[in-house]
Amino acid sequence: MRCAVSAQTVLVFVEAESKKVGNLAVPDELMVAMRASPCLRVDLSLENRVNLLLEDYAFFTQDRALFADRLERLVALRGKSVVQAWQERIERGEMREVVTQLLSGHYDPGYETSTGNNFVHYAQAPLVTPKSHSMADMLVLARELVQAP
């Protein structure tokens, strides 16, 4: 019995992650391939990103003590006074403001630097901009990307 396999290009989209995802490690060979591959930059507005995080991580807004406690890990990077100010805002229920500050002042700058250093084609990556963070808009974008030449 003979089997024939045709050569076919398969697109695989992956998020720019570090080698460690949770308690798992991405195999080195896969990381090398990911980092050498063409990139896309998904440009979702800050407001939409905040909305998405508030939805996906709602358990933080429901457990203010947990959220405030997790921020303690950032003292070495951001300083005690900055973290304390975030924790005070959490105590007052100002979750949207804290998430906005965490994204724009902490996460985004570090992510931009790390991604630029680790992904060969990141600087030349085309921007794609979904209308919103909704599943419907993300599906529209995904279909457009798969159909693109």
C-alpha cells in the first residue's frame, strides 16, 4: 500500500509568548521557528484591551485583596509608591483605571521591548486592527487573515 502526501502550505498563527506559558515550556525548536517567522501586529485600542481584560479577568475585580496582593510582585520593577497607589485605587473600586495604568505604564513597554528583541521580523510587521475586542469582530479579522494572499 502506498500513501501519497501532497506538499501544502499551512498557516499557523501563534501569540508572541515567552518560552514559559503557565507551568509549561514551549519546546526550543518551536520557539526558534516562531521567532524567525513573519509577524503581524494586532493593534487593538487601549479602551478595547482594558474592556477585554476586565471581562477575562473578572475574578480580580471580584476579589480586590487578590488583585492588590498580586501587584506586590511589581514593587521591584515599579517601586513601592506606584504599587501602593494602584492598590489604593483597587480598594476604592477603580479597576478600569488600574488596568489602564498597568497596560500603558507597565505591560506595554516591556512587551514591546521583549517582542522587538525576540522576533526577527517584528519591526516590519504589518498592522491589523480589529474593530473591537468582541468575538464577532475577532472572527471577521481571522477570516480576513486566512483569506489574504
